[in-house]
Amino acid sequence: MGHENVTEFILLGLFSDESTKAACFVLFSLCYIAILSGNLLILLTIKGSHLSEQPKYFFLSYLSFMDVCFTSTVAPKLITGLLTQQKTISYNSCMAQMFYAHFFGATEIFILVAMAYDRYAAICRPLHYMVIMSRQVCYVLVIASIIGAFIHSILQVLIMIELPFCGPNQIDHYFCDVFPVLKLACTDTCLLVIVIITTTGMSSILTFVTLVISYIIILFTLRTCSSEGRRKALSTCGSHITVVFMFFLPLIFAYVPTADSVSDKVLALFYTMIAPMFNPLIYTLRNKDMKNAMKKVWCRSK
């Protein structure tokens, strides 16, 4: 089959209201700069300090890198689309954007699972922690996250390239996501929608539930720790739980089919722009190790 007549799509963007576009352009540009600078600051601080030796910061550096990549697949098109009248994207670029958005997003989800496993090992199995979370294990978890994300993303794109697109080419979204593009296919996609909701939607929910249960077990185990150990562990777990909720809840609701495209776009904005912007703040504001490492790395030249 493959795509038939359609060689490009038109992205309708976030809003149709012209009066808000200039303000949104400034706002989203500042958000994107904050995402890049905040996450790169974390990445370079961890790489340039002794923190990279600790598994939790090893994973955090990869999470920050994925945040930058994930947002960069979506934000530039969103921002430039607020200035230009004709927001076209070629068929191939659309499929590529869909692949990379799902690839970096899914890698991030798997890394969040690896981070939860790391905290579980540190708090619930402290005597065996260095064996459980050796550097080899850390690399295996990151590589497994990348492979898992690649399989997920390539399946989404393989479904899409088999569909015929012959009629309308206006995507009611600010980036090429699966459901808005599926609506334009010149064939009945009801079964495909159900398959995607049950696979991707259910796997997101199961991952979220697994993460929540793991943190409940960790918090339950913390009752036996010393007050200082408990305080430190709660601070770290609190950061992780906040990030998990900020990323997963909008993502799960995005896979609940609604007729309202505006709510879909707002939800997508949460996990593509807002969560990646707050991640650096969440991980650094209450983290003494991170603050000290930043002082050492960035104040050396003084």
C-alpha cells in the first residue's frame, strides 16, 4: 500500500488564535532555552564530576540527554510554526518526527524504570548494592532501554507507512503523533486505534503502576532506616516520584481517546515541554550532592 497522493502534511499547530501566537512564540522559545540549558547543565556537571561513578547520577545524565533529544524533535517545529503561515512538513519528515519522538520518549520511560530499580537496590538491598548495580549492569539497562524504545518506535512507523493517505492532509496537532496522523488515513483505522491503545496505552499504565508500587515498597522499607538516611532517601525518591507523575499522567490520558483535540494538545505539551523543563529543577533544588558538584565543576576557573 504505502502513502498515495499525499507528499506533505500541514500542521495546524497548538492554537488557531492569531493574537496569542507572538506571546506563545516568546514563551515556548524561553521554555526550550530553559530545557536545553537546564538539562545540559546537569549532563555536563555529572560528566565533569565524581557523581558519574554513582548509578543514580549515571542514569540521571542519560535522562537529561533524552529530555534534550525528545524536546528537540518537537519544539523547533512548534516554535517556528507560530511565526509562519504555512506550517508544512513532508511525509518523510513527519514519519521521522514520529519515530524520534516515540524513540526518545520511550527510552526516557525505560530509564525512569531503571532509576526506580536503582533506588530499590540501594534502599532495600544495601549490602548487595554495588554488585546489583555494577557499571556493567548500568550499561546493560541503558542499552536495553534503547533497544526496547527502538522496537516500539519502529513498529509505530511500520504501521503508518502501510496506510494510504489520499485526501485531507491537515494534522490537528503541533507535531506528527500517531493518533492525529491516523485520522487522515483513507481507510478504516478503528482496529489499529484499538491495537495502539491496548499496546502502548496499557504498557504505559502498567509501567506507571509498577513504578508507583516500587516506590511504595521503598518508602515502606525506609521505616527501618536512621532519620538521616530516611531524610536523604525520601528527598531522592520524592524527586523521582514527582518526575514520574509529571511525565506519565499526561501520557496515559493522551492515550484515552477523546473527541477534543485541544485537550490532547495540552496533554502532549505537558510531556513534551513542561516535564523536561522542570526535571532539572526537581533533581537539583533539593540535592546537596548535585549543588556541590555544580560549584566544583563550574567554579573551577574562578
